[in-house]
Amino acid sequence: MSHRFRFGVVGESVRTASGLTALARRAEELGYATLTLRDHFVAEPFGDQLAPVPALTAAACATRTLRVGTLVLANDYRHPVMLAKEAATLDHLSGGRFELGVGAGWLREEYLRAGMPFDPAGVRVERLEESLRILKDLLSGGKTTFTGEHYRVDGLEVFPTPVQAPPPLLVGAGSPRMLGIAGRHADIVGILPRALPGGTISEEISERMPDAIARKVALAREPGRDIELSLLVSPAFGPDPQACAERIARRRGWDAGLVPDMPTQFLGPPEHIAGQMAARRDRYGFTYYLVSDRDMEAFAPVVALLA
């Protein structure tokens, strides 16, 4: 099934209550579908961040139709029972406008500075998969019993019952195992570069090339499941797409000839970018694109053309 295009904003530069509500109202006014927030409590590498769940509650209360979401919560920072309670409450308070994004956690420096053990990737991923099963059961409104290696839940129900029962679940994934888990459990799969064992995200250009993205999409596609595919993108605007590609290549140290075909790169005037997105929907299936709030205004004409 082909999904319709929709677009989201990542509130990366929001630092105040007034800035948050202004951003949410402007995103809604411009036709964006979602406002999302990251989940970090150290300043590097994205700058200081508001805590996502209370901040998104404020954003939902300041708007009427805008959906709000986490991009993404680190599973290790919250027990799934407590997260289900928060997610159900936010979905209830927003009138069914919440999307729950969860990942395995990857930023080693953040774990260490908080005094939390940064377990091997396999352990963190295993824990995430158990958590996803618990979250889906609890947020579906039924009584949940679960016994796993990392979590045990005995006959719990979540209150309040979420309006969406369950809210859409997004999982960000870049490695083969994570992509398989996302394909089995998520409604939305955010395709990412690989998280590295040392606690950073891969900067390799190979992670961003068409063949690599196509392989990741194939790993996330589970027979019988209709997932929405998502990317966080960095558009480069200007009258000449090639000049935009050269500008990006100089900044990133890439070969300018490779940039125009990268699925995460969109270049040129809005009409050209809209055409690129239509072509990449046909090739890969991506329909849900997110941009930084710094790009929100410049990207709005693309939203108007496609949303």
C-alpha cells in the first residue's frame, strides 16, 4: 500500500516554553503533520533539549491538528511500563495526536555521564525488542503479562486508555538486526545510518548511498505488514541543483557527483525537490520526511506541493 506524503519538524533549536509553542503553531500553520523532539540530556551533539514528553504535551495543547512525536526515546532511559503510562496520558491529553518513537539508545557519552551502564549493542537491542512488545500490549488497552530476559510484567493495564489504542509506533533503525525488529513491531520505520559499537553514529558515505538505503528498506519490509517509511533529511535550496550538491560536498568532504542520488539529500528549488521525493517514493517507498526546525520555513513550499 502506498502512503500519502506527510512531513514533520524536529524541534532541535527549541529552548523555551514560548519558543516551543510558537514553533508548534507555525508548523501547524505551514501544513506540517508532526512536531517531534529528540531525547537527550547532554548538550552534544544537538544542543540542549527540553524533556520530550512534557514539552510535547504543551505543544499539543497549543495546537488543534498537529501531531506530536518522539524522535526517538532511548529505551534504556525509561522502564516500558512507565513509558506506556506517559504515552497513554499524552495521547489522551492530545485527543489522539501522539506518535511514540523509540530506539535502543546509542550515545555512549550520555550513558556514562549519567552513570548508566552502556551495555553491548546486542543487549540494548534485545532489551528494546522486549520493551516494544510490552508497549504495544499495554497501549492496546488490554491486560499485559510478559516474562522476558530483561522485563517482567504481571497482569498490568495502563490508565488512561489511549485514544488511538495504540498510538502509532516509530522505531529508528540502521543495522540489519534493528531493521528487522522495526519491521516486525513498528508502524513507522525511520531509516538511519548505523549506530557504531563505540557509541556514535556512522559518518561513512556508504551508509547514505542508494544501494545501502535500498538494502535497509528491504530488511525493514516484513511480509503482511504495511509500514510507513521515514527519513530525516537536509534540503539544500537554490536555483541550480548541481551547485547545491557541490555546496554540500564541500561541507561534508564528499564527492559532489555522488550527492544528487543520495536518498537523504534534496537539492534545488522546491519544484525540483518535490519531483525528487515523488521519484524516491516510487523507488524506495519513503513518504514521511522530517526536517530540522531550522529548515522549516524554507521547506514549507515543498510541503505545500506534496502534503
